[in-house]
Amino acid sequence: MTSGRDGVLWANFSVPQFKLLHQVTKEIPNLDAAVLSAAECPEPVARRLLELVRRGRAEIGEHQAVLVGFDNAPALELRREIATRSHDDALEIDSGTTTAAAGAWKRVGQAVADTLGSPEFDHRTGGRMEQAAEVFKILDGVTDGAVASPGPSAD
């Protein structure tokens, strides 16, 4: 498993990938509670993910990448508030939660795609389901360490 500083794993998104993730995440409140439950994404975590993408989208500016950090821990926990900072040409977002939340995000994002289906998914998110699958692979990588980036070094 690739870890970054202080036991944080980083999901490294291009700006277009993060914008698509933002649009997918904005659809979570439209899911039935049963779908959210089946995706194993508790409502407080879903609210955190929505807050995270909204903050990130508002702060992207001229950044070339968006890094989202998750504490390397298997328990699904909200540990602290979301924090953002600019680092070189990337926007770093500390999710304030654990790698288990990355897995929940992937599952609930897939539930959004499955619920909407194509072409409604394309219409609501501005992306294609194939593009979303690539974004979900990045989140999957955080949970298994395969795609996770160690992020920038501490300055």
C-alpha cells in the first residue's frame, strides 16, 4: 500500500476527473435511503463527501490536479473537518476521514450511475459512464493502495 506523509493515502484526480466526481456526488441526495444503505455509505459520510466536492470545486481555480487525502484506516470514521491547501499546481483536500470512506464513495458513485443509467447519467453529470468508471478506479486504488499517490512531500 502506498502511503503518504503521516499515514495519509492520496487519490490523485485531474481537474476534469474531479469535476465529474463533483457532478456524480451531487446526485447522492437524490438516491433512495435503501440505495444509500446498500452502498454501505452512512448519511453523515454522504454529507461529508458532498461538502468535500463543493469545497474542492469552489477552490480549484487554476490548479492542474486535485489530491484528496484519506487517513489510512479501515474503520469508516469522520475524524476532523475538511481542510484544503494549494501545493504547487495541485489543490490538496484532506477529507478528514478514512480510506473506508473512499470505498463508500466508489460504491455510492456506482449506485448513482446504476440508478440513472445512460443517457440520463450523461445528461446529469456531463460525463460518460466510462469516464466515471475511471474515476471510481482511482477511489478503489485508495482502498487497496494500487493507484493511491503518496502526494507531495511536506514543505
